[in-house]
Amino acid sequence: MKKRLTVIFILFVILALFAAVGMIVFKKFAPSFTQRPMSEQYKIGKEEALLIINGKPVEARGKLVSGVVYVPVEIAAGYMNERIYWDDKEDILCLATSGGLITVNMADSLRYTLGKETKEMSYQALYQDGETTYVAMEFVAQHSRINYSYMQEPNRILVQSDFENSNTFAVLADDIRLRVGPNKKYDYLLELKKAKEVLVDTSSKAENGYQKIFTLEGIEGYVPEEYLTEKMEKAWTTEKQEDIFPQIKMDKKICLGWHQMTGVVGSADLQLKKPQAST
């Protein structure tokens, strides 16, 4: 009886050791099965929004005010429409269009002027928070050649404005989890489906066999490089047409001249002179 108990005890110890070793091996090589909440990965305020421009995030943040989505005017002018100009002395936003010059005054941004015509809006086109001035995305999208959408969880503004330069896209070969780091030990954010198109971050090299990507919904993460198939180079597309400014031409040369005098006496003596023909 005593011998039998000894054998049982030894078997129990061996099984316990195998279980312990198996657990250690499992923890070392098994992938993480933990899904990280978006709120933990993207720590933004309730009235903030991530800015995803041409598929990739920028450092600046957007604002949500009374249901209206805003972006800093510098971002709008730099990434979305170079004809946007903010006059911080007069607190006026100007936007050149083929139909005329649009102006919006901070003091009355529920309307804007286009030439001599005044147009009403259902939202404030401009918003100021401290030293930062914001412009409504709806206003920018209305007068610019961009694709714009807004998504939640997390709050994010997606804008496509570069329709000339190519990006690297790929198609997923199978269902895969999008992880927060370049290793299967990292938590995952999303479960991506087979044949989903993604944007490849070519500015970063693959690490541990994982490549950084961006989903077309603006979420970034890592997937095994071997899952990225059918890579292709292409630019973003849009159905919006470029605003064309027709040039006014004359059938002869025009001679323009400027003369600046900083003194009162000098300006009083300024006389109009005909330009001399060059020899």
C-alpha cells in the first residue's frame, strides 16, 4: 500500500512538472488573445478627433463642437486647400475660388460672402480655442477637392487630398489580427478579414516578420508581412473636379511698372514716365 502511494505521488509530481513546463512554453510562444480597447490605444478627449490625412495620422487633432467637426486652419491650408488664407490680424478667413473670393469673419461665421453675395450656413464656419483657430470640415469639403468622412470609436477625421502621388496598397491573404506591435505577443485591436485592402507603411521596415499598415478606416497596427499580397502602387481617387481659374489674355504685351517713394516730398514729385525701349 505504501509503495503504491509512493508511485502515485511520483506520477503526480511528474504531471505537475509537465504542466508547469507546458505553461511556460505556452506563454513564451503562444500569441496574445487579448483585444485592446480603442479607448486605451487612442487616448483622446471626448471633444477631440484624430486626423488621418491621405491614409496616415498627423500630430494635430480635430475638434467636435456642438456636433460640428473642426480642424486647425493651418492643417486645412497645408493639406486640403492651399487657397485657404487666415488673416490673424483681421480674424478673417479667405478662400479663392473660380467663382470669386469667399470671406468669413470670425465675429459672424454663420455666413460668408462670395463677391457681393452673402450666404447663410447652419453651422459656424470658424471656431477659436485659445490661440488656435479652427475651420469646419463641412465648409472645407464644400469648397475643396478632397474626400472627407468622419468615423467614431475612436473619433477620427479621414481626408484624402493627394490624388497625384502613389501609395503602396496590399490585399490580405487570410483573416488576421491587427496587433499594436510587431510581434504576436502584442495585444490585437481588430480582426481583419481576408481580401481586405490595406495601406502599407513603406516608411517603416518589417520587424520580426511583421509590417506596419493602416486600414482604410484610419487604424494603424501590425500584421505578418507574408499576409500582404497583391501589392500595388496607386494614388487616391476622387470624383470631384479641380477648380479651374481661366486666364484673361490680351493680344499684345503689357508693360507694368512700380515706383515706391517713402518720403512725402519724393512722392509729390513723382511723374509718370514712358518706359524706354531697350536697344
